[in-house]
Amino acid sequence: MITSSQLFGITTLAYLLSSAFYIGLLVFRQRKAGQIGLALALFGILAQTVGLGLRWRESYQLGIGHAPLTNMYESLLFFAWCTAIIYVLLEIKFKHPVIGSFAMPIPFITLAYTSVDKGLSKDISPLVPALQSNWLIAHVITCFIGYAAFAVAAGLGIMYLIKHFSQSGGSSDSSSGILPELRTLDDLIHKTIIFGFMWLSAGIITGAVWANEAWGTYWSWDPKETWSIITWFVYALTLHARFTRGWNGARIAWLALLGFVSVFFTYFGVNYWLSGLHSYGSN
Amino acid sequence: MAAKAKNSVWAFLASVQLALILIGLLASTSIIGTVVQQNKPPEHYVETWGKTGAAVIDALHLDNMYNSVWFLLMLGAFSLNLTVCSIDRLPGVIRQVRKDNLDNSPEQLLKMKLRHHAQVGGSVEDAAEQAAGWLGDKGWKTSRRSSEDGSILLFAQKGAWARYGVYVVHISILIILLGAVIGSPTVAKKILKNEQFAFKGGVMLPQTRATNRIFSHVDESEISLGFTVRCDFFDMHFYDNGMPKDYLSGLTVLEDGKEVLTTVIKVNKPLTYKGVTFYQSSYNDMHSPIIHLTNAATGKKMAFPVHPQQYDKTHSWQEEGGGQGMLRIQAAESIPLPDGKGSTTQMQIWMMDAQGPPSMFSIFYNQPVIIERPGAKYELSIGPHYATGLQVAKDPGVWWVYSGCALMLIGLYAAFFMSHRKMWVLIRREEDGQTEAVFAGTANKNSAGFAETFSALAENFGRKSN
Ligand code: HEM
């Protein structure tokens, strides 16, 4: 009988190979490589979906049944899953498989990280009272769909900047020639940011409702909350700069990267770096 | 001159440039409060940031920065910017939504990017009816106007209200901020001079005790509730691995000494009574025992705190049928545990109720027993006496905040994913006597998507009418 962690191992491998084939498409310009990349990505998503379902079931077998969305490890799994799905949907809708060479490494790196970081507990643990809330599930799902979209937007931003600088550098016949038009990339960055912004807003709202149910304050400016609103501000700024000041191109691509740095900080930095700072303080 | 100055101030307040600056400032300064820990005692800042650092933190109120005057001023400026910007732009948007689109001249239509010319048989009137019917079937309800040269203009639109989406988002932000002000304990205390209007506080309530006041988180001052709440019991459960599973408190609300409501609260399942919400937030061990007695048939729970110096006091309660029940710890002694590690307490209990002779039995600390009496069955235990830690809040602004949040999501959806689509059909007789239908359309967003809809509609009409 296959276990969920074996399936996540298979998923990691599938995302790795998928990334490799997409990068093959970028470098060798073989359409076939892109198709294999997509097939592998789909296979990885399937394996991961079954894996998540199994982990869910395993939690019920332990008598503490809950959706697999309640600790760092599970949230990373979910993030990788969302990123892969959002990328595949983007490819199906807009048909630019080269983007996979920048997008599919994100779920791969995320899953690889979960197997490398030994400090990450993979146990299925029961829910402490504060986490026993449907709002928590809604909160995690909405936030991570948002984060995943922003990750894809950042990947697109990097592509944009590479193409932008290689064009202005005059080397027109580099691999950037196969990248989509700058205008197309710009449009896709905007679309993914809009999509992410909608979900991030919903994520902040569901988080606030949950906090209010559990502690009687919907907003208390703790570092995690504050960083989520900072992220939200960064993207609000990006939308306004583009929509009303006509910013586009490289500037928006940089903002997509800055936004993702902020997402990353909200997700990781608050847990690792800010608590680290705290512990320096007590020395 | 004065008017001009006023206009330029207004224009500045309405500008997106100001919005970009303010949003950027809010985002970047917010970082400070995540690095400098908030609301710590002064020593903490000296230890962490040194004397100079602590002085800077103190001067700029960085230890409580999200409530500092400068941060609140920034939020105020942001709200003002949003308000002025909305007032400035809304009339224009309303005009756009209400616009008479049958006013357009043929030249305007012929300049639109999305256009399709179709030859139709029959008179102008017939063709107009045909086109109106065709569009109507596809969900585009048309209005029409004939002009003097014999041509007819049809117009239909969808999603005009989507133009309001952005403003719904902006106004929702103002509503959320308004809700935050309405629910602010500081505003209630300092401006309304009415602490009971909005507060956040807490109380430690020992089992069996009741209170009609709680303590403010802001300044520890007492706040009167206007009713009484009693802790009937506090209980906790653990998973097999020792992690906490549940903290629960049985609470009863009393008005003028009468019980009006009894319920059990848990973390994530608070009790709200008259706008005041009670949250399970912590507990305390009172370091004295308490007797828990539950009537197995009725489920009625009773609890009697035991005073260590007077443990043999008689406790009594009223039976449902009218009789009286009584219970007493006759004697207590410490006995070593079988494994030799530590000790427990064994107690001799005397108990009686409405029916039958008194019962005498012994019980161990923290080990529930079932007592069968001729007329009733009880569960009895003697264990630690806890106090439940309640967070108590009254936030009359929370529904503003929630409504604002809902509006924001609706507005974002409209602003991002809906577009205002317009479709015209001009039907006229050409010089060669043929009847021509000119389709023209615009959309304020997702023009690629609309172009597809448009060409399907217009081209299929041409095909069909030939
Ligand atoms: C962080 C808070 C804010 C949020 C979440 C927000 C949200 C939005 C959204 C979603 C759009 C539509 C953008 C698009 O369609 O791509 C928009 C447009 C706009 N926003 Fe904001 N906004 C905020 C603050 C402000 C402020 C303070 C101003 C003050 C000037 C402002 C002025 C505008 C203007 C002028 C537009 C363009 C409206 C149009 O012509 O259609 N926004 N905003």
C-alpha cells in the first residue's frame, strides 16, 4: 500500500522532471519538450492530489481527522500544489509553455525544501483548540491560492526582466528569443497579480474573522498580520501604478518581484527571521 | 486666485500620486512594528536596542506604533485621500453609466475598433426588428431611436454597474476603517466618555463564582457589564499524546439574580450576550479542591469549592422534585501512591438526597465515581479548583467591518472580472438601395474576450439574414 509521503516523493520527482523538460524547451526549442513538461506537471499534480487525499485519510485513521492544512509542512505542500495547478491553468488558457521553465521550478523547490529541512515536522498532529475552526481552513486555502498566484507572477516578472535586458543588450538571438512577447508577459503579470490580489484579500478577511471568533479581535497588528497587510499594500500600489499612472513593463515586473519578497517574508521570514531577531535580543 | 488654490489642494487630495505615496509609506513604516516588539516594558527596549535606540523608540512611540499619533494621522490622510478621490470621480462614473448611448453619431460608431458591416434584405424597419430580436435572444436587450435620415440605431449594454466596482472597493475600505473607529475602546473612553460602548478586557472567574464586572486591557480599569455571568465549571481535555484538545467553560448569565441563559463556551465558540462576547482564553489553578456533582438523569451539574481549612463543611443543594441534597467530606488523608512516587488523597464522603438513607463511601482525589442512590444516580469527583480565563469584548463596529469586507470582495470581483460592454447596431439604407446593418461595440476591460463575443454575434447575424 502506497503512503502519502511516497506519493509526495513521486510528485517532487515529477515536478523536477517537468521543470527540466520546460527548461529544455527554453534552451533547445523543441516543442515536444514542452509537451512532456506539461504531461509531467499534470502527472505530478495528480500524484500530489492523491497524496493530499491520503494524508487527509491517514489523519482520520489516527482518530484526529482534519484537512491537511494545519502546519508549516502541510501548508508548503498545499502551496506547491496550488502553484503547479495555477501554472497549468495559465498554460492551458494562454498557451505559452516556455513560462513553465520559470514556473514549475517553484513547486519543485518547495517540495524539495520540505524533504531537506529536517526541522520541519511532518507528523500529522491533532488540532489544538485555537485551530479547530472552519475559518482556519478557509483562511489557509484563500491565502495560499493568493501566494501561489504571486509566485507565478514573480516567475513571469523574472522572465520579463531577462528578456527586457537581453533585448536592450542587443543580443537578440539568445534563448530569450523564444520567450513570449514583452507585451504578452506584461499582460500575464497583471492578470496573475489581479487573481492573487483577490485571493489575498479574501485570505486576510477570513483570517480576521477567525481571529475574532477565537480571541475577540479581528486585527491585532501581530507581525504575521502586519506583513500580510504590507504585502496587500505592495500589490495595491502595483495595481494603481499600472492602472492610473500607466506604469508597465519593467517597473511592474520589479514590483511583482518586490511583492513576492513580501509574500515570502510574510510566510517564512516572520516565523524564522523575526523570531531569530527576538532571540538575539534576549542574549 | 483663492479658488485656484482651493482647486489645487483638492486636486492634490484627490490624486493617485498622493495615494501611491501614502500606501508606500503605510507599507514601509508598518515594517518597523514587526521588528521592534510592541507593548513591552521599557527595560526590554534598552536591552534589545541599547540606550539610544530605546530613546528613539520612546520618542517616536515605536513601542506602540500602530496606535501612535503619526501612524493614525497617516491612516487619516489615506482615508481623506480615498474620500476626496471618490467624491471627485463618482459623478463622472455615474454620468458614464447613465449616458444616453443612442446619442452617438454614425461617425462615432464608424470609428470604433470593433465593427462589422452586414447586408440585410428588406426595409430598414424590418432589419431593425430582426436585429433587435436576434440580440434579444442572445440576452442583449436593445433600445432604439430613429433619426430623420430614416436610419435606426439600436443599443444594448451589459455590466454597466461594473464601473462602480472600483468605488465599491474604495468605499468598503472606508467602511472597514469606520468600523474600527466605532469599535475602538480608546475612542469609547476618551471621546465618547462611555467605556461601556466598546471595550476589550478580561476576567479570571473561579468555578462557581459570578461577576458583573471585568477589567479593561487598556488600563486595568473596572468595566461594569450590566448583568452577571457565572462560571459553572471549567474543564479541559487532552489528546493521547498530551496535546490540549479542548478548553471549556460552563457559563450562566444572570439578570437581577435570575438565570437567563446557560451555555458552554470553547475556544472558537464564544458566547455573545447583549453585544458582549465572552471568549475562552486561559485558565488558572486556584490550588484548592472542588467537588463536582452531576445528576446523571437530569445532567444538572453542581460544584462546591472546598476550603482547605474547613474541608468538612456540609454542602447542600435543591433537588428538582423539591427535596434537599447534602454532602460532606468527613475525613481526608494522604496516602502514598502504589508506585511509591508521590501521594494522593483519600476522602470519606457522607451524602444524602430526597430519597433513602445517607450513603457513606470513600473517594480518591481526581478519580470520578458513580453513586447509585434509591432515587437518583450521580457522578461525583473531587479535583483541582480552576478559574476560567475569559476574554471579554464589546465591539459594536465589528458588523461594519464585516460588511465592509464583504463589499470589498464583491467590489474587487466587479472591478477585476466584470466589464462594461456596449453594442450598437446602426441600420440604414445605402446609396445603392441596399439595407446595411453596422454593428459596433466597446468594452472597458477584457477587450479580447469581448471581441470574440462581438464577432460571433455580428457575423452570425449577417450570415443568418442573408
Ligand atoms: C489600499 C487601498 C486601495 C485598494 C485595495 C484599492 C483598490 C483599487 C482597485 C482594485 C482598483 C481597480 C484597478 C484595476 O482595475 O486594475 C482601483 C482603481 C483606482 N483607485 Fe484604488 N484602491 C486603494 C486605494 C486608493 C486610494 C487611496 C486612492 C486615492 C486616490 C485610489 C484611487 C484609485 C483610482 C483613481 C482608480 C482608478 C479608477 C478608474 O478610473 O477606474 N485608490 N483601486
